[in-house]
Amino acid sequence: MLLVRKDIMSTLYERCQKVMSGVSGRATKLGVVDSDGAYLYTEDGRKVLDFASGVAVNNIGAKNEEVVDAIKAELDHMIHVGHNVVYYKSYVELAEKLVEKTGGDTKVYFSNSGAEANEGAIKLAKYYTKRPGIIAFKNSFHGRTIGCISITGSNSAYRKYYEPLIPGIYWADYCDAYHHPEGLESENGKLKCLAQFDEIFEKLIAPEMVAAIIVEPVQGEGGYIVPDKRFLEGLRQICDKHGILLIFDEIQTGIGRTGELYAYQTFGVKPDILTSAKALGGGIPLSAVIAKKEIMDAWPAGAHGGTFGGNPLACAAGLKTLEIIERDHLLDNCKKQGAYFIDKLHGLQKKYSCIGDVRGLGLMDAIEIVKEDGTPDPEKTAKIKELALEKDLLLLTCGSDHNVVRFIAPINVTAKEIDKCVEIIDSTLGSFN
């Protein structure tokens, strides 16, 4: 039964302002009382199409009933027992499934959030290599802990007043064909976006002092930037040449978002370490560091840890989520509906000059909003999100210039739901003319 509350004296937003820190910002003022599939139900009785998916968490929709049942069944046995104290079935089985799905040559460590996983990955790389340096990318986002903002380059606000941060971080330019097409030009037989590492190694840090290169296979917060496959292939080659570990931050790209379980499988470039979170736990906080066996085996007991990682309820939800994705062929649906969606967005681009770029992979899709001179238009972008919500479509924005509308539909989305989204975007953009 979907719950609609009409007896509320003040909105959830108004009540929250009185008791919650302002640092816990919200993308909207929407108060939600129930959810189902690709829809949210608000306190004032609205049914909202959710193309935010809890920021890429609800990959198989909100409140999936089978996942709910799996959580309830696990509740009959335990809520928390401590993964660093005992062994339990859902924990072991989920780790086995992730190893199976990542080639059989990996091992897993569970945490709670994407930031925790990225912290763990950096610690693992440093411990394994005994090297101090990390190379990260401009416009990246890896989390909000002190360690993660040290390797995040998408917004100075994340770092403001928190410095000094972790030392030994070096910055490279990401492969971005729309904003920096020159990066795909050849320089001495290399793509320019790869040739930059020669200068980094010559002038900033020797390659034998670099523990890892950490990269999002598709940049998320930075604007849903999809790189040329040759860029990721080149990073793999650079790392292999110099004994550097390649870390893929798959927090947002993982669990089917790009059309394979992980984006590295979409690109055909396997990292040494990958991090997974968001959709992994079926809506319950869960993250994982997944790395090659020989790397994990060099990480001894006590070198890393945590209390709540691999919570029984989260692992049960994660197992059911993976089962549903496989059984219902949702990776195929992601590819099919993603291609359909991109085609529809290209149709809008032909109609509206403010859409400077359409890009995406699977159901990780975006439009970049620009002014007549091609410069970013963050004001119109924010207005698009606002007007779309008035028409019962929930969206999020992103991009270092705050001018990208991102679409994070569940990977079990239907063409009908995509059509509804496109219709609302079309109507919204048309209102500016």
C-alpha cells in the first residue's frame, strides 16, 4: 500500500531545517513517503518519475520487493555480528559472487560507502607498492573524507578550509573529447592525453615513486564524461610498464550502470583494484574493494579494518540484486534502453541549440547545457532541473561548471518511462523559447 500523508502540519523540509546541519544539503525540497520501481511518492500526493535513482543506488528501482524480502529473511537470523569477529553466509556468498563476476582471480574487502572503499584502495596500493605517490585526474570525484577530497578535482568547495590534505597527489587531465578534443590528437605516436604522463614523470614525480593511478572509467560528478577507450588502454600500459597499480573507481559506474556489471568490462580494460558501492547493496550501505589476489594477499590482518563493513542485511540485499540483474537480463536492457535514450536525446539536441553535447554509456547519460556562444549555462541547467520536477520528473545535475543534466534511470527502465522523461525535457526546454 502506497502511503500518502495529507495530515502533515509542516513539510519534511521545514522540519528538517530545525534539526539537521545545513552541511547535509539537498538537491530538492521534495518530501518523500514511499517509493516503487522508478517512482517516488511525495507527502503531498505526487507520483514522481525518479531519474536520480538515489544517486545511482537504486539500479533495479526503488524498494524492489524481492530485495525487501531478502532483507526480511536475513533479519530472522541476524542484524549485525561483525565481519571482523565471525564468518556468516551472506558475507561469504556475496564475496564469492563478486570474485566470480570479476574473473575469478580477485579477492574482496567490504566497507560501507564509496569513500571508504576509495580510502581502502589507496591504502592497499601504498601498502603493496611501498610507494608514496598517487596520480588522480582533474574533474574527478572520489568522496568527501580527507583522503578522498585529496584525490578529488571537480570542485574546490569540497577542499575549502580542509587543507593541508594528504601529500603526494599529482594531477593529470582526463580524456574529454568534447571540451578538449586536442587530447585525442597524436603526439610522438601517443594520444596527447597520454603523452602528459611523460612530463609528469620527468618533472613532477618519478614513475617508480607512484603507487597508483586512480581514475573513474566514466567521470561522474565531473560531468558524465565518457573517455576514448584508447585512454584507458593507455593507462593500463603505463601502469604495467612502471609497476604502478591501476585503480578504477566504479562507485557510480558499477552494478550494471554502463551495460556490463562493471565499466572495466564495457571497455575491456581490467584494473588491478576496483572500488564498488552505491548500487552494490541494493539500497543498504555497502561497498567493496576488489583487487587481484596477489595484491590482496599482501595486505595483512590489521592493516585496514572497520566495524560495519559487509553487514548481513546489506550482503543479503546485494546477493539478491545481482541475482535479479542476471536472471532478468538487465544488462541487456541497460544497453538497449541506453541506446534508445541517447537517440532520443540526440533528437532533442537537433531541436534545441542549448544542448551542446549528448553523451553517455548504457544508462549513465547526460546533456550539457550551453549558451549561444557555447560557454556553460549553469543557470539554465538549474532551471531545467527545477521545471522538470514541477512536471514530476526528478533529475540531478553535475559537471565542474554545473551545466550538465544527468539521467540515472534504473537499469530495468522501460521505453515508456524514457519517453515520459524525454517528453518532460522537451516541454521544459520549449518553455525557454
